[in-house]
Amino acid sequence: MWAVRDRATGRSYALKLLAEEASEREMAALVREAVALSGLEGLGVPHVVRFGRLPSSGRPYLVREIVEGESLEAVLTRGTDPRTALEILARAADQLTVLHRAGLLHGDVKPANIIVEPEGSVVFVDLGLAAPWREGGALAEGLTPRYAAPELFEGKPITVRAEVFALGVILAEILEAGGLAVGSDVQARLGVVAEMAMARAQEDRFPSVDEFASEVRRVLGSPAVDGGAASGSVLWPISGIDAVSSQLLEAAQALEPGQVLRLEGPSGSGRSALIRRLAWWLGVLGRAVAWIDDATSMATVTGELSAHASLREAFVLVDDADGLDDAGLAAVQAALAAGARLVAVGGARFEGARAFVIPALAEPVCLDLVRRAVPSLTVVRARYAGWYG
């Protein structure tokens, strides 16, 4: 991992770079992390800005925002107030709930992967073992033994309740450290919460991490959080994006030199997430990509276009192409004249462009979103199925 600075914007980022001899497993983990973070901006995970291979060596890399703060592991090691640690744990569970509702299982919940920012917000990092949320669980890609649920050692799929188990282990660690300035009855009740979260049988654990957090707060006498805080988050970029992303990649690769493809869809349909994902996959495939994610910055436009000795086989990707000023538009048109292929969000000024219309969500995806919003809904439906005959 390196700290790097964008020469055009001056912003600092974190660069994760794999070795040239990286294994397929390591490459798969990097791809999985990039894909997992795709479209989750504002949901408590770092924003990925670049992903691909270095042009000279072909080494896979990922560039994401730097997360300032310290890990919960560091907080526990320096012996902070246990009540503060418990409040951090509850906030981490809140954030994990948002990830679950967005269709993602973190895959490696542990104190080292929970970052507490200076203002107190919690961010999850290292999603190299992330798995998609699905009914019945998903295959675990790896695990940290201390925080792994018993069923994962048996090769069973990872589920929401496996992540509840990991939170239970962290709660038990906080209680074992001692020093909690509450009555013995509160400590005993917190111990019961930890035991329930770490129950060997999955069905005996809390059915969701938000219910775990609610119980911790109830025992501590802390105020409940507003469950609607994340209601404005757009979940589509994770739900149903894979099939559309594959279609977009196919359409882009079918372009001839000098041709233009425009992404069309209403605001909130995931156009930015899709074109960013396209930039990553083209980079992984070794294609030359000029990725212009800030069309209003001439420095970004010229920097991206000038990074390639030849634009003949290059793909120029522009998010919000309507933001190009006259100079930026002229630069992109010059790239097209040189044989580049253009994929853009917006860009009504590019004549003769093909259209890639983003489809509406399919009904199964919509139903999945409802089930994620209420993780125990499937259990309740099955329990009372007799009511409906």
C-alpha cells in the first residue's frame, strides 16, 4: 500500500499494488474488492477511483480514497474506555447493516478492518474477501480463524449470521478486557448478548447485525439510532449491475475506431457506477483507457489523453460529458479523429452516437432488495406460511 497524490487535483489516495508474480487468488481478491466497492460511495466503505494494470509492468493495482483514523484493533490495544469501544462496535454494526442491505457480505469482519475516523464515523476496509448477499449464503473466500463462525470451518457458506458471530467475538473481547464502568448486571446481560451472537447453531444467533446493535444499545441504555439515516442511499449499483455491466463491456468492445457510445438512463440509474466499472474491466483486459471522471477539469482531460503515445486503440471514457467546456470537447473530438473509441455519460453534442439504454430493475432484483431490507423476512414468511394456505 502506498500513499499517492493526483497531480491534476492534488488529492491524496491509497494505492494497493500487487507484485508482478501475484497469484490468481491474489488477483481475484483485488478484483473482488474493487467490484465490491463499486457503487457503494457514502455507505461506509472507501471510494475506488482507479483499477487496472500498470502500463509498463502489467502489475494489477487499485486506487482508493485514504481513510484517516485508527482501527478498532488499535483502539482496543491502547486500552480505551470500554464503553467507547462498545459504542464504536454498535456503530460498526450499523454500517455493516447498510452493506448487507446493499447486497454485500464483508467476509472478514474483525477489529483490524473497522476504522474509526477522527469525527467518530466508522468505515470498513479490506473487502478482498467480500461475497454477494444471497438467500442461503455465499461461498466464503477466506477467513480469519478467531472471528470465523464454526460453520465456515465446515465449508458451509457465509451468511449474515456468520457476520453476527464475528461481532459477538469482538463484544466478548471488549468485555474480557474489563474496566467497563457499569453495574455487574449490565455486564452480565452484555455477556448474554455476546453468547447469543456466538451461538454455535446459526439459527440461535441474532438474525441480523442491526438487531445485535439494538440489543447492545438497549442493555447499555444508549439511545437508538435513526433507522432512516441511510434510506436515501441508492442500492441499485450493487443490485443487478453485473449483467448490465457485462452487456456494456460487450457493446464497448464492439465499437470501431472513432465511434461513440452514450449511456442513457434517468438520474440514479447507475450510469456513473457502470462507466467506472467499464473503465476497470477494460484496464484488467489490458486495453488503453483514458478515464475522465471530472469533465470540468481541463487538467484531467489533457492529463488522461496525453498519457497514451497513441489513441488509435484507446478507449476514452467520460463521466458527465455535458460538463466538458469547449476546449475539453475539442480535445475529446481530436481523440476520436485519431481513432479512439468514446463511451460517455451525457454528451449530447457528440453526433451519430450509439445509445446504451440502462434497463429498469428486474422483478427478482426488486424482491431481493425487499428481503435485504428485512433480513429475517424470509424466516417470518416461512414460519407463517400456513396463514396463506
